[in-house]
Amino acid sequence: MAIETPSATAGPTGPPASPASAKGATRKGDRIFLGLSRGSGITLLVIMAAIAVFLTWRAALAISADEASFLTSFEWDANATPPRFGIAVLAFGTVVSSIIAMVLAVPVAVGIALFISHYAPRKLATPLGYVIDLLAAVPSIVYGLWGALFLVPHLTGLYTWLDEYLGWTHIFRYEGGAARSLFTVGILLAIMILPIVTNVSREVFRQSPKMQEEAALALGATRWEVIRMSVLPFGRSGVISASMLGLGRALGETMAVATVLSPSFLIKASLLQPGGGTFAQNIAAGFKEAGGMGRDALIASGLVLFVITLLVNGAARLIIARRKEYSGANA
Amino acid sequence: MAKRIDVSGLTAYYGNFRAIDDISMTVEPRSVTAFIGPSGCGKSTFLRTLNRMHEVTAGGRVEGKVMLDDEDLYGPGVDPVSVRRTIGMVFQRPNPFPTMSIYDNVAAGLRLNGEHRKKDLDEVVERSLKGANLWNEVKDRLNRPGSGLSGGQQQRLCIARAIAVEPQVLLMDEPCSALDPISTLAIEDLIGELKSRFTIVIVTHNMQQAARVSDRTAFFNLAEVGAPGKLVEIDDTERIFSNPSVQATEDYISGRFG
């Protein structure tokens, strides 16, 4: 590194540094950089610990005062004496709406990503990529407003149709009324997580090794077979990661859900009936009016959301790790 | 199963850039033909026009004629996918499918052709791995990923994958350039065995290799950087390396060039 620069490149700031001092400066720079990066790492851990301690402490206060069964009860009256609150409805609503969002969004996102990375001509792929990015830049409250004012009234047709053909399953029974249900929330969440799942998947597909694609081509694979033999297996863990990022957003989404859903502390067999709630939506809706104990109860529910998110991430890592030996990253 | 390749007036482009110009040659069945020449002379490009892999590259297109016996590979209505099913290819760097087991790698081509009966697949996988001199090394771990093998083994796995579909022609693009001398020797021995069943074309930067494995050698050259590559001459390997008819060939193989 300590190569003397030719005098022609020496700027007006002075002569080029001698090899010895350049070496010293590098070491000092190394030390500063080491300190900075180590400091950042420690700060992150401290913040995580602070959040965890805060959540657990306040949640413990609330749960020990709770007279209902925290995990299984459908009641939420934290300001009553004694306070009663259960998160069953919120857990159900959060998980179900996120699952609906994943089921709807991931296949579409993978399709768009493959189209952009392997099918579309460059002239079309680039603007399409921009549009997807734009979708990611829309604030969630705007999605919420659009959902409440456009999506909800326009979904009744779909709801009636679903009821007609799938109503016998009870899951898709629709008895009229505004479509402010968990299903609508799921659709809205699907649109919201579409960009992030698409973008991450597209990047992964784009990096799929040309070598393996050529191997498949040379064996006489069609374009779809090339994708199935080399692109999708290579991108599998990336798509899982992308989906988890999307799921994280869906689980924690607040404003859009709060704007669209008409909440109630009831679990209904039909996804199309209004009612239910999610953790984030419940916290946003209840935080202002909640008293001291009410707030602690909401924090306890926030802790559960935190744990669910951790579990989901852990599961995703497990899936990726189990396939590591066969992963395209070993190529 | 081995067929003759007859190329006439073949010119290949990348966009507007003419990579090779007006190449004509005949590749005899059941023989090894080696392509030698400096980097950038278009020998790999020419090889890739023989199984229509050239047009996979953005802007890649071809003019001229390639006949496989009496079938025109660039004729109207010819599907490049079916061309590639009859002409196998082995690449510079071993490229087994990392997400597939050794078995599945070899069976991949057959499955593309719609063969799914386990008994038949088992048979072909064993025959192909034996044909690629790999069977004894991998027969106990057929269900392990192919990416766990050494580089030389991976390349022989790729050869097994290519010959599993019984191609008419086997194209090899510098198959040993990423391998150590011992693995290289194993591949060269293998090429010697395979030529009794297949028409083999091999691109190589290693002139001793060309001399060792090939029956015929084609020398490619280019006038200057940016100029299209041309076929200088093709002749029996012995003659090319002892008494070539063009001065440029002699200069190249004796190290006097530029």
C-alpha cells in the first residue's frame, strides 16, 4: 500500500506522504474504523436489549394483574377493575391476515420477478422495475385510505362470488355489509408487501449463475425448464428471505389495517365478515384512550407480536439452513 | 449415433460486431477435432454456433449453414431446443446443477426428454457414469449433491450428464482449463474412449492437449484485436503439428507470433 505516488499526481495540499508515515496513518485509520464498527455493533445490541427489557417489564406488570387468560381469552377491557384482557382475537387476526397476504402476494411477486429478470426485454423490464419501486414508496396511510374508500366498496362483488361458490366452507361465507374484514386486510397487505418481495426476488434471480443456466440450455431445456432447473433452485433461499421480509411488514402493518378493518373482539369462522383485529391495529386504536394498565396491556400484546416475528424469522432461517448443502451459493 | 458436421460460410455476430467470418469446415464422425488459436479468435464462438448456443447471448446471430448429416441446423422451423438435445456440450468450468444430487444431474437431460421410469433412469445413470469413468468414485453417494465433488470429478459428472442423452455430437469448450494435470489426464483418456461413440469437438488453449487427443486440428486466428476471427486451416493433427501448410500456423504452434 505504501507506494510513493508520482509527483504529477501530488495535489496542492503538499508532497506525497513518505512510506513510513503512510503506514502509520493506515494503522490509525484501522483503529478508528475498528472502534466505529465495534461501537455500532454494541449500540445495536444495547438498543435491542433496552427494547426487550422495556417490553418484558411492562408486559409482566400487565399480565400479572390480568384476571382473564392472557393467551386464550377474547375479552379486552384493560381499564376495568380487575383488568381483563386476552390476545386470542389479535393473534388470530394478525396471523390470518398475514397468511392471506403471503398466499396472494408471493406467487405474484415471484412471477413478476421472473418476468423482469428472465422474460421481459430490457426496454420493458427497466420501467416495470421502476413502477414496482414506486409501489414501495407509497406511504401506508395512503394504502389505508385507498383500501377504505376504493377497495372496500369494490370488493362486495368478489365477496358475493366467493360466497356463492365457496360459501359452503364457512370460511368464505358472506352475509352482506361493508367488506371491512380480515380478507380485505389480507388483500391490501398483499399489495403492500408485493414490491419488497418482488424486488428482493428479482435481485436474487438476476444473480443466478449463467453457468448453470447454460448447462440447462445445452441439455435442451426450454426457457421455463431453465428457470425450473437452475434459476428457481438457486433463488429458493432468497425468495424465502424476501417472503419473510414481506411477512414482517404484514405482521406489523398498522395504519392501513386500522383504516380498513372494522374491529371487534370476536373470532369469526368466515374471513369475509367484518370484525377481528391485529396487534398493531389494536395498539394504534387503543393507545390514546388507555390508562396506565391499559397501556401496559397493549405493550404486552406488542411483546407477543415481537415473539411471533422472531419465531417466523427463526423458522425461515431453519428452512434455509436445512437446504444449505444443496444451495446455489455453493456453486 | 455419431454424425458428420458440415459448416459452410458461417459468420457469427454479437450485435453489430462480427466475431467470426465466413468459416467452412467438415467435422468427421467418430473422431476428435480440436480448435486452437489465440484468445479472442472466435473458436469458442464458433463452437457455440454448432449447437445454437451462440444465439442465447444478447445480440448473438448467425449467417451461413451448419449441416448435421443432412439436417440444416439453422433451417426454417428448426427448434434450437431440439438441436441442443442432440448435440451435447461441456463447458470451461464444471457446472453441475448445485441443487441436484449426482444422480439427478446425470438424469436431468433424460427427464427433459420425458423419461421418468426409474428402472430406465437407473440404467442410463450407471452407464453414463461408467462411460465418464466416474462410477467407481460416486456409486455409494449418488444421492449426495454434485457440488461436493472435486473439480475434476465435477467435470466428469458434466460429461456423464452430456452423454446420458446419447447425443450425436459432443462439444467441449476448454474442458480442462480449470483442472489440475491429473484430472486433465483423466479427461483426456476419457475423450479417447468416447470418440468411438461420438463426434467430438474440443476447444483448447493447450497445444499439447490438442496434439494428444485430436485426430484433426483447426487453427483459428484474427488479423488484429477487434477484427473477426477466421479459420486459417484445418488438417490432420499430425500434419498441423509437423508440417502445416500455412506459415501463421507454424508460428503459432512454435510460439513465434505477434
